[in-house]
Amino acid sequence: YAGDEPAVLKRDFEASLHAAYRTDEVSEQFERVGLDHLTIEEISDRHWIVYGPVSAPGSSRDRP
């Protein structure tokens, strides 16, 4: 993905991959804080998306 980029950008890209969360890690974090009703989906080899119903802080919401 960064084949022709300067070395500093290659290092930054590699570091960002090492620092990124995997979808299973995010799911575990969501479960711990009560957000396990959200869906996390891997949409490419470098990206994931989270979606689902959310409510404003302090408001009540019926969970499915």
C-alpha cells in the first residue's frame, strides 16, 4: 500500500497497523461497556465499521 512512499511514511503506516484494534477486540470492549447490541463489520483488510442504535448519554433506551 505504501510501496513508493518515503521511508518515514512507510514506518508510520506500519505503526498504525500495529496500533489498530481488531474487530474481535472492539467487540469485547463493547460487551464490557454494554454496547454489545452494536454491530462491527470488517469492510476491507484495513477498515471496519460499527453501526446500530445509540441514544444520547443519560437517556434510557429499550434494547432489542
